[in-house]
Amino acid sequence: MLKTLDSDGLGQLFDLTGRVVLMAGGAGYLGTPTSEALARHGARVIIADKRPDAANATVELLRSRRLQAETVFVDFGEESSIHDAVEQVRTRHGRLDVAINAAAYSTCKSMEQMTASEWEAGLRVSLTGAFVFAREAGRVMVEQGGGSIIQFGSMYGMVSPDPRVYEPPMFVNPVDYGAAKAGILQLVRYQAVMWGPKKVRVNAIVPGPFPNSAKEMNDSAFQGRLAHKVPMGRVGKSSEIAGAAVFLASDASSYVTGTQIVIDGGWTAW
Ligand SMILES: NC(=O)c1ccc[n+]([C@@H]2O[C@H](COP(=O)([O-])OP(=O)(O)OC[C@H]3O[C@@H](n4cnc5c(N)ncnc54)[C@H](O)[C@@H]3O)[C@@H](O)[C@H]2O)c1
């Protein structure tokens, strides 16, 4: 029998009405527009960040647009803090439908200058934090019968930074960062396989060049070097991550798990 669009739910594929979304690093450059896009599709977004002022500002921005948003504190360097943040969401809302991690940290030292403890500090937030966050969120999702976990990787978890683009000490793309991001891609595959039968989907969003600091944004030579590496000839706009997040959070991706969506203007294609 020919089904109508609505009988298959195809009319509401991207609808997030009633979904509870925990967005770690949600106060950041990519996290803020991503949070807004999710809320615009109907989600209640909980901005989890280490910077309470920035998290509050993001929530105020979303609320000023009549969107549902709130904050919860989290420090990805502390296992108990991640546990507490997830538990707070469960206590407040009784469920957690989507957990997104866009938090990352590095001391940004050059490889020669980075100590083992600085390397470990980066991995602790960017990789161990990602693992603990997904473990805690996944536990709730397994109990409730499903959910979607989305980790922010990086193209530098797939390819190395080109040293001709980065000129230390002004611009360093640190070694611990790429190692953590490569680890995230495998973490995603592992958890997707383990939790597939439990209806918990796990995927990665892999951004390419999205210069996010004033230093990066105001340096036209640096921007030019980045753009030269991109088949599309430009760096990304922060809003260009949001579509993938809405897709992976929603039923539009109901058969997608254990993979990554690369948003890099083609950087890794040549
Ligand atoms: N901007 C880019 O070009 C780019 C490229 C590839 C990947 N990414 C990844 O995308 C994600 C978001 O990047 P962004 O450009 O928005 O960065 P950002 O620095 O603007 O945002 C990161 C957010 O994470 C928060 N954070 C940092 N340490 C934390 C901790 N210990 N606990 C809790 N929160 C913490 C920060 O307060 C900040 O709000 C990151 O995972 C980043 O590695 C970004």
C-alpha cells in the first residue's frame, strides 16, 4: 500500500519538540548556534559549560528568541562534575534524549615544549571527558530505551595540521588536540556498536576550519592560508555546523550510528 508522507512521519523528520538536549561546550563559538538551531526545532537545550557567565549569556540569547534553554555547570576535567551534570538533567526533566559534546581544551604548547602533564591535561578534558560524558549520558539513555550522542571531533583527528598554515608561537595546532580528536572517532564507533541494540546512537560531527578567536579572525594572512587549503575556498561560518547537529539529534538520522559527518568545505578530500 502506498503510504502518505505523514504516515511515515516524513513530514516531521527534523522535529525535536519535547526532546531534552544536553549541550556540553554549548556556550562556545560553535556550541551557541548549534544550541539555537536545536531549540528552534523544538528542543529544550541545557547549556553545560565550565564558564557560567558565558553559559548564562547563551541561555539569555536563546530565551530572548522565545526558545527553551537553561544551564547546568560542568567541568569536563572532573569525572564527578560530568556525572553530576547528567544527573541534574535527569532530576529536572526525567530523561535525556540527546547529549552533545563540544568541549575541548589544550595548553596549546608546541610539541617540543609540551610536558607530559600538559599532554595529559589536554587529553583529560578532550578525550577522557568525552568518554565519561558519553558513558554517563548513555547510561540514562539505555535505561530509558534510546537516545542520540554526538561528539565533536576535528579534521585534525583525521589528518595532521599542515605546519605551513600554523606559525608558532602565534598559531599552534597542538599535538594533544589531534590525538584526543582521533580517539573520539574510535570512541564513537565503539559505543555505537555496544549500544546499537539498546537504541542509543553515537556519532561524530567533524568540523574543519572555523576560526574562533579574535586573534584568528583578525589575521587575514592566517585566514588566507586556511582558505587556500579548502576546495570551497573559504573558512566555515559557525552556523554551518548546526544542520548536521539537528540531523543527528533527530529522527532524520534514525538509522545512522557509528559514523561521522565531516564539515570542512572539502579540506580532507584532497
Ligand atoms: N572552531 C574550529 O575551527 C573547530 C575545528 C574543529 C573542531 N572543533 C571542535 O568543535 C568544538 C567546539 O569548538 P569551538 O570553536 O566552539 O570552541 P570554543 O572554545 O569556542 O568552545 C568550547 C567550549 O567548551 C567549553 N569548555 C572548555 N573546557 C571545558 C571544560 N573543562 N569543561 C566544560 N566546558 C569546557 C568552553 O568554555 C567553551 O564554551 C570543540 O570540540 C572543538 O575542538 C572546532
